[in-house]
Amino acid sequence: MRLEGKIALITGAGSGMGRVASQIFAREGARIAAIDINGEAAAETAASIKREGGKAISMRADVSNSEDARSMVDAAAREFGGLDVVYNNAGIEGESGFLAQLSEEAFDRVIAINLRGVWLGMKYSLPKLIERGGGAIINTASVAGLVGIKGAAAYCAAKAGVIALTRVGAVEYGRYNIRVNCICPGVINTPMVERITGGKGLSQSGIKRNSVLGRVGTPEEIARTALFLAGDDATFASGAPFIIDGGWVAG
Ligand SMILES: NC(=O)c1ccc[n+]([C@@H]2O[C@H](COP(=O)([O-])OP(=O)(O)OC[C@H]3O[C@@H](n4cnc5c(N)ncnc54)[C@H](O)[C@@H]3O)[C@@H](O)[C@H]2O)c1
């Protein structure tokens, strides 16, 4: 098992990629702190892990709130006796609208959750990882942090910021044996994309535009990348954005 004995905190664990990553990490031997602003959804993820014989706790926390961010890290470390892996995955799509039409509130909300939330998750977990003598942080960025997407100014800015935070975390904390990487998913089939497309899924032309493989990605494909980055297969990977996008950015 690739995460035997490891303790992993995963945010946005109640849905989509966070839920699947929680389940896959648990099957690989990790004990999971499943965190989500939707406490019931996080509890369902933890219950699904326990049904399979794994170990998990769940907690409701808003990653953009500093008290919540501090408490989620403390709860995981207290329950399991430390922290080895932190997957800052929670995020929202925010409102769609061209830059000049976007309200200040909508902009601030996306930055608060998708960027500040990642920073708070790093800020409060780093001391715990240092205590353990090292660890791995995985942040969820996006292809949106690498290219401009119409109607998604705040989202793109936040995700580019996550790539920057990842680099700074890596250079500042590498000496503590802490690796910090981020994943830049392309279009992945999750409830977020269902909401964006109004439940219709991406059109054939949309799929062609956003993937040279002719399909959208699955949450499992991203979770397996996170698993790689969390474990000992990635011991020399740090500070890097891992683009898992079916070739979107290459095209
Ligand atoms: N689906 C895609 O195509 C895609 C592509 C690139 C990046 N991403 C990113 O991947 C991550 C996961 O997205 P997903 O597609 O699985 O979406 P999702 O909506 O299925 O899951 C996101 C989860 O985050 C939780 N969440 C939202 N705000 C929160 C907060 N303030 N505090 C704690 N939890 C919160 C939600 O309740 C939800 O359970 C996000 O950061 C998203 O921006 C998604």
C-alpha cells in the first residue's frame, strides 16, 4: 500500500475529486480527515471509507475562515497523532461574467475560497508537517491558472495564485523535507462541471476544444495523480504544477 501509516487531510472531501481522492488514499492505507463546508457530505465520505474497513473522521470547515482552517488541522492531528499529507482541494466555480461585469463580491468570494483557503490550509498545517519531520502538500490549481478563460477572471486569478503559492511553499519549506506540488486538472467530470453546464455536460465541440483525447477526465484520474504526489513515488517532485488535462494546454 502506497500510503501505509500516513495521515492525510483532504478539503472539499464531500464531493467530486476530493471524495474520490479520500477513498483512494484510504484504500492505500492512509487515515483520512475528510473536510468540507458541507459537513454531511464530508461525513458520507468518511462513512464510505469506514464501510470498506478504512479509518476516517469528518469535519465541517470553511477553508476561507482562519478559525475553521486552524481547527481542521488540529482535529486531524489530535485524532490520528500527526499529519503527513495535506490536499488543499476545496474550491468553487464562482459566478460567470466578463471581467468588467463581475461584482466585487463575486470576485472576493472566489479569491477567498480558492486562493486564501489554500494559503490558510498551508499556513496552519506546515507546523504539523515540520513536527513530523516532513510531508507532502498537494494543492488543487487548474488549467485555468495557465490560460485565460472567458468569464472566469477571478477563478483564473485564484488558480494562478495557487500555482505561485505552491512554488513559494516548496522553496521555503523544502529544507524541512516538505514537498509542495499542485495539480492543474483540465475538464473533469464532477458535480462542479455538471453545475457549470446546467446538467447537460460539455458539448462535443467543447470536449474537442478542451481535450485532445476526445473526452473529459474522471475524478479517479486526478486522484491517482494526487496519490502519486502524496507518496514515495514522488520523493523528488516539488514546486511543480502537474497538468492533467487530456492535452488541453498543449493544443
Ligand atoms: N471539475 C473540474 O473540471 C475542475 C477542473 C480544474 C480544477 N478544479 C478544481 O478542483 C477542485 C475540486 O472540484 P470538483 O470539480 O471536485 O468540485 P465539487 O463541487 O464536486 O467539489 C468541491 C467541494 O468543495 C467543497 N467546498 C466548497 N467551498 C468550500 C469551502 N469554503 N470550504 C470547504 N469546502 C468547500 C464543496 O462543498 C464540495 O464538496 C476545486 O478546487 C476546483 O476548482 C475542477
